Amino acid sequence: MSTGDCNTVRFIIRALIAFPEQQTSTMAERKIDQLFADYREVTDAFAFDEAVADVFEDMINRSVPGYQTMLGLIGVLAKHYAQPHTRIYDLGSSLGASTLMIARQLVDLPCEIIAIDSSQAMLTRCRENLESLSNDLSVYLKCADIRDIDYTNASLIVSNLTLQFIPQDERDALIARLYAGLKSKGALVLCEKLCFDDAQEQSLMNALYLDYKRANGYSELEISQKRAALDNVLVPETLNQHRQRLESYGFIDIKVWFRALNFVGLLAQKP
């Protein structure tokens, strides 16, 4: 994730009271993900570029089991933990799906939502999605590397499938930075893909996840080439690794609030 070169953008959006089961009602018309459908002699490392941004909604919905449920629950958690006159950060906000779910639940709360992503292509589409709504709630879009942000006055920080793209040797420093930026009783919502210490569990979850992608229409070639592109880019960790890191930097009451195959949602609170 490289630091983006663009300005912070402010939006005022109207938060809808109820969130739909599908995000497509507020997103641009979904384009089908066929990025890895044709054979490639060499597979480049995965990047959140213009091509990925163009099909990202379809890609993530077909690649992450329970994604829409995850989004809806992020909104519910935001309503529970967000405090008035504070900031809510959405890290790696991509097309703005988490940001919109948070906004819908905080319609009456005086606060700021700050959506951060290092991909200009993602933020361009995020801006378009937010412009489909109007009035009432302040949302700021910032093109930047989440490792470079000074987090302040935060009651809630959401990292939805983002930490896994940060180099492993830099994850501790980021978690420490997030903890420092949270207010007392503030919360971190962390969603991640998992790996497993137990070889049998790892084998089973891998098999089930591949079957899930096949059931969503991905071919063996697409699965293989995307896996090669993500190698050493998306590096999952075990549940215990996440727990230990969060505890070591002071988080308490670490709870699992979502689990679907090899994807998990964690909630951690600052005392």
C-alpha cells in the first residue's frame, strides 16, 4: 500500500435508516469480475488498481463468504460503540461499502466518518457512491497509507479485510497506532482472512473455500491465477496471532462477532 497523492474530500450524506441485504442498491451497477479469466504467462502481483476497482464489488461478494452480513453487522457495531463528537475511521475503505453501512446507522449522531484508502481508483468510485446520497452526515475521504495517519479522538476504528495486506513486520506498529488514537471505551473492529495452526483444519477450510468460489462461478484458471497474484500480497494470520497482538497493545474484551469459513470478525475494546 503506497501513500496516495490526493487531497482529503468532504461529503455530506443522508444516512438511510435501514440497511439492505445487498449493497448494490447504493453502489454503481456491478460489473462482473473476469480479471483472471484469460491465461497469463506471468501473473503480476495483485494491486488495487483501476482494473480491480472496476469489478471490485462483484469480486469481493463472490470471494468473501458472508460479506453482506459482515457489512450489516459493522453498521450495527458502529451504532453500539460510536460516541458523539468523535471520529470513526474506516481503513482501506475501497468502494465505501463499510462507510455507507456505518453512516446509515449513525444518522442522528454528531460525529465525523473518515474513510481512508491508498488507491485513488478505489476512492474515485467511493466518491461516486457517496454522491448518490445527500445531506445530514459528514464523511471525509482521504487518499493515504493507513500506516501514516495520526489517529485522534476516535471512538471506533474499522479495519475491514485490510490488515492482511500490510506487511507482517509492520502490523504491530499499526495496531499500536490505532490503540493510541482511540478514546477510552473506544473499539476496534477487525475483519480478516485466517490461516490455521492445525493442518487438518487448514486443509478443510482451504477445500471449502475453493468450493465456495467455484459455487460462485469462478473457474479453476481464475482461482489459480488470482491465488498466484495474491501470494505474498495477502498474508493471513491465525486467530491466536490476532488475539495476542491486540492483547499485547492493551486491547481487552476481544470477541469474535463474525465467522464464515476462513474469515473472521473481531471486536476489541480500549479500557
